[in-house]
Amino acid sequence: MDLLSLLGFILGIGFIIVSILLGEAPDGSTVLMPEQLQGFFDLPSIMIVLGGTIAALMISFPLKSFAKIPKHLKIIFAPKKYNPQSYIEQIVFFAKEARINGLLALEDKLNNTQDKFLKSSLLLVVDSVEPEKVKALLNKELEYLEERHAQDMAFYNKASEYAPAFGMTGTLIGLINLLANMSDTEALAKNMSVSLVTTFYGVILANLIFKPIANKLKVRHEEEYLCKMIISEGVQAIQDGDNPTFIQEKLTRLLPSYSLKGELKNTGK
């Protein structure tokens, strides 16, 4: 469970609700006033912003994009752990095994490998597939991964653009109705509420839900992409017969600078 994502969402909603509830008592003290929440709930505003955003997404994206939402939420709140250093250690182990016992010896060792991409990539080498074809296949896999994840992130980035836009649409509707009913005091207050609350809903949806989801998916993508790139480079190095120590050094340099600092600290260098 990614507690940071969950805590951030709870705190974001919590701070907004508390700020709405805070009011000044007759004696000048600050107190919580639950009745103030009523002014921030407006069904027509919800229909305009949420309904409009969903409708625009339906026009913009295929049904499969909506079907992926539960999967994306799982990736955000209960992600698969990617440990680049663990992949480097596995690659170095397979490199040593191939150097001592030959590439065919890797087949038995792969039975205990959990990562499907690592297993399928090394099997290409074991099956004596030409290095150029192996490189092309692995690069294609990385390109497909990037393209697929970019489409997923685009779904939420577009939603973050649509929500404020429909918030402004609601504001315009409220202002039009307001100007059309200037003599009706009750309608005046109601239309003013709609015109302001819709903008509020659009901003909250964009900046507390859609944009954070898109950004977190980007972070998860970078974690997975790094590990698959390590696998790709490592498998090709094994096929080329590179020295295991050289492979380890080469793959370690793919890690971000903060990871390298952590590794040096752990090794006492």
C-alpha cells in the first residue's frame, strides 16, 4: 500500500472541508460551522462539471480507457515494487552462470524467475536468436511500454483540462440565468451559487484527482521502464559475452544519481 498517496488524498480533501467549515462565532472565536457545507453542495453544478467531463472523455477515448481505471487506482495505491538493484543482481548472476556453464545452462535457472520480461528475454538468448533480432525485439517492447503508458497518462491529463473548462461552462450558465432573473432575489442567489461552485468543482477535480493520478502514473512508468531497460541492456550484454563485473558497472550507471549515492553509502565507498 502506498500510504503517501492515500494520505495526500485524505489530507487534501480534509483541509478543504475544514477550511469550508471554519467560521467566526459572535464572540470572535473561530469555530466549526457544519451548516456552511450546504452552500458547497449543488447538484446542477455536479452534473455540469462531472457529467460534462465524463462525456468529453467518452468522446475523446475508447471504452478500454475507462475499463483501466480500477487497474490504475491499484497501481497508485497498491503498486508493484520495482527494485532496480535487484534486477542488476539477477543479471549479474545469470552473466556469471553463462560465463562458467554456457548460455544453455541458463534455461534451468530461469524456472525460478518471477519477472516474465526477464525470463522471455533471456530465453531468446538461450534459443540462439540473432543479436540484432534480440535488440530489435527488446527495443520494440520498451517503445510499446512507453506508448501504452503515455496513452494512460493522457486520459487523466485530458480530464484535468476538461474539468476546469466545464467549471467555467457552469459559471457562464449561472451568469446567464442570473442576468435573466435580476428582479428575482431568490433566483439571483441560486444562480450566483451555481456560477461559483461549478468553478470550484472543476478546480478540485483537476488539481486534487486527475493531475495527481497522471503524475503518479508517470512515476510508476519511470520505475518500470528503468527496470526493463536494465533487463534489455543486461540481456544483450550477456549475449555479447561481456564480463559480469563490467555488466554490473554498466547497469549501475543507468540508475538515477540518488540511487547511486545510496549504493555507495551502503558499500562504504
